[in-house]
Amino acid sequence: MFLGQHHLTLEKENRMTVPLLFSGPLANGAVITQGFDRNLWILPSSKFQQLYQRISSLNIADPKARILLRLLLGQACELVTDESGGIHIPQTLREFAKLDKEIILVGQGDYFEVWDENLWQEQESETRDANANSDRFANLVITLGTA
């Protein structure tokens, strides 16, 4: 499971070294794609296949479904992790996410996001707004289950 925040430096050739906690779940393959925000998503191949199954069942006559397919599939690229846990970020995705030297990996459970440090600071400021969060999430039913 991908959890927490990890501060990294983007190396030469758009390479980043994934933290050991994150590299294990990627050992059987991974996919990188554009996220909904100005960020990137990295998913283990098995999770990307699950995502693909869900979105490929959408009605392609719906213009929104086609845009979603283009966004997630049209920008996707299989990743290869080298022996030291490094992965290469394609230049087009780096440009989309405006990745500079300092980047942040943000765990999202089944996948993790890659953010430019400055863009993440803006996003984090929004997510830390307790008053806004009360309003945003008031209609969600969030339970921890029963024991």
C-alpha cells in the first residue's frame, strides 16, 4: 500500500529513485499516466489493469468517456524499474506535471501521485483547510466498518 509523502530530487534523464517502501509493489511492473490534477499517477500493472477494465466499459459514444480514455490511456506508459529502484519519467508527462528538480510522491493507497514541489504545496494548503473540508465532505458516508 502506498502511504505518506516522500520528497525526492529528479535526477538526470528524468530519472527518479522510488523509495524502498514504494518499489516493492512495483516489482511486477508499473504504469505511469497523467492524473486529474497537474500531477502524475504511478500504479502497479495489476491496479492499472483494474482501472482499464472499469474505464474501457464506459460508453464511447459519450464525449466525457472519450476524454477520460484519452487522458488515462492515451498518456499511459509502462515503466521499467532499474536495479537501483530508478524509473524514467517520459518528457511529455514531466512537462504536463511541470516537474522541476524537487518532487513529492504522495501515497494514495493503490497508487501514488508525483507532484512538483511547488504545485504540491498549493494542493496541500487546500487539503489542510479544515473549515472547507467540513463542508466538502459533509455529505459523504465514511465508516470504519464494524468489529
